[in-house]
Amino acid sequence: MKNIFRVLAIAVLFSACQQQQKIGFVNNGDVLDGYQMKIDIEETYKARNEAFSKRMDSIDREFQVEVKAFQLASSKMSQKKAQEKYNELGQKNQLLTQQFQKDQQILQQGFAQEMDSVVKKMNAFVKDYGKANGYNFIFGQNEAGSVLYGEEAYDLTKVITDAMNAELEKDEKEEEKK
């Protein structure tokens, strides 16, 4: 009889020590894809890339006109003068190519930095959301498979995305008031 009470007492004590964990997960890619800040950055850089491409195409067309003019005039030039002009055009082409690559790299780095900022914002938001809503764990689901399966009831993807967009909208309205 004493053993039964001891076992029951230990069982009650053990179950009292067990704390229910509040757990959720988010699909990182879906949150980012639905986050308006990311969408805005992508649209901005798409427009910048299109403007860059148009500018480069325009410069390239001008250079091609110059090359064709040289090709037509080269037969009337001395060999030395034609070689000098050919070398000049080669150097100009090399400088234009280097400038195109530099400008494109600057554009890509700017995009990457802004996207890194968005990911950091998302991670900070999820952390704050978890703390504010009593979560012990919020896992991230991604292509690498950190969460291979989760019950739909624990999927916070839409909730987090909506909350992040609401906060962004609130921040933008406050900025407009200033």
C-alpha cells in the first residue's frame, strides 16, 4: 500500500514538473515571399536593372555605330592610322565592359544587402512574436528540411506574414506623418 502511494506521489510530482511547451513553425520562404518590404525591394531593383540595361544598350549601340564608322573609313586610312584607331576602339570597348561589370556588381550588392536586412528583420520579428505570444520554440521550415512535417495547427506562416505586413504598413504611415 505504501508503495502504491509512493508511485502515485512520484507520478503526480513528475507530471506536475512537466510543462507544456508552446511550439510553432514558419515556412521562411513563404513569409519572405509574402512580406511587402521584400516585394517592394524586388520591384525597385527590377526597375533599376531595367534602367541599367537600357543605359547599357544605348551606350553599346553608340559604340557599335562608332565601330561601323571606323570599318567604313579604315580602307581610306593609312595602316598606321587604322591600327591606332583600332587599338583606341579596343581600349574603349574594354573600359565600357569593365564599367558595365562594375555598375552591375554595385546593383547586385545593393540588392543583396537589402535582402539580408529583410531576412534579419523577419528573424527579429519572429523572435519578438514568439516571446510576446508565449512560444517556447518557433522553428523555421526551409528547403534544407529543418521542419519536415508539422501539423497545420502549428504553422504560423500566414499569421507571421500578416503581422509583419501590418507592422510595415503602420511604420510607413508613421513615416508619412513626419
